[in-house]
Amino acid sequence: ARGSQRTPRLPLDHQKSVGVLTVEQLGKYSCSNERMLVSIYGDIYDVSSRPDLYGYGPKSAHSGRDITWGVVTGEETVENCNRFYDIFKLDQDHLGRYLQIVCHRMVAFESEFGEPVGRLEPFVNEWDLPPAPKEEIEECKQQ
């Protein structure tokens, strides 16, 4: 029926900047919070407008976490959240594919949720991160 889709009540701080957050601080914006944030490649997006996905829906485990590694491997599980690697330490072939996958998701997030509201601290000094585990990147699904 038309009009049956309810518009979610947005938190007062919806789309307000959060600056640079630590992983622990991001974790406070989980699916049980009114304001829900998701990080991809260090850009933090406010996903509060989609509680049907990130609150009680199929992506609720993503709220309050960084999903970069899950996006890259095609295995968007809780275990692959909050795993941080410097992807520029990969060979050119894997780096190109990885960046394409991540950029595609970031564009999708920006079109649905607007500009990022903050940055995740581990990505501020990305070059200090360890290289990605080769054996997992080898299994990376073509998308």
C-alpha cells in the first residue's frame, strides 16, 4: 500500500560532524543507538536514515564498525569488521581491484547517506598499518 513505508525518526545530531573517532568511539554508534555510523576505508557515514538495514535489519552488525575488509573480501561478516590494513602494500593487480571495489561502495554510500561525517583514527596514519594478509586477498571475489 502506498504510504505504508514509515519515515524513520532521525536523531537530532543526524549528519553532524563527529571529527576523528577511535574504533572504540565508533562502537558507541551501533545498531542499539539512535544514531548509527558505519566506516568504510576510514570515511564515517551516518546511516541513521536506514534503521531497516542498520538498526534491526540485515546490516545491523555493520553499525558502529568499519566494514572495509569485509567489502574487499566479499565476506561482510562481523569477523571481518574492524580489520585494518595498508592496502598500498599490495601488488598493483590486487591494489587496483581493491580500490575499485572500495570506491564503488563509497560512491554508493555517499549517494544514499551524503558526505562522510568523520574519519576513523586507524586510517589517519594508514602507512603504519600492517600489510593485508595475502592468503585472504587471494580469495577475494570478483565483483
